[in-house]
Amino acid sequence: QVQLVESGGDLVQPGGSLRLSCVASGSISSIAAMAWYRQAPGKQRELVADNTGSGSTNYADSVKGRFTISRDNAKNTVYLQMNNLKPEDTAVYYCNARIRPTYSSRWRDYWGQGTQVTVSS
């Protein structure tokens, strides 16, 4: 099996910072793109940032200049550094990765269980 586990979510004050981590583990052959999504109450799940295997990155307009996605491929880990957090950043943040497992020649997307980020004074 393949598993993604997020960590780092917390309650922080506006203007504060957090770094989220997501570790992929299990029977992994290759990992292509890794990404962060978030879902706030009453809203659709949205793409926050992604990072392809070749290193290209994309960000939602609402987080540009504040968030940074990075990867440590040797550790099968993706990070999301979040600075100058705002109340509207409050959401459950989900890790996503496109992975080819060792037991299959097909790629598929895997999801973590999510980690709660709450920005409030």
C-alpha cells in the first residue's frame, strides 16, 4: 500500500507562520507531481500549490508571495511553508501525489487525511 501523512497544522494568529509536511511511504516506485489542496467550510476543495517532478511550481493567486512549496525527493516529502497567514487561510489542508506503486505500471493520485490549519486571534 501507499500512504500520505500530513503534519504541521495548528492554531496560529494572523500574520504567523506554519510549515506543513507530507511524507509518502509504502510500496512506491516513482513519484511525479506533488501538491497541496485545501478545503474550507462551505467551499470546494481548491489547489493551493503544486510541484512537478521536474521542479516547476504553481500557486493559487490568493497565496502567491506568501506560500512556498518545496520537495525533498530523497525523503519522499513535500512541504508547504506558509507565511503571513490570514483568517481566510483557515481550512483543512490535503497532500496529493501522483505515484506509481511497485506493484503496478499505472499511475494514480493518492490523498492524505488532511491537517487542520486555523488562523484566528
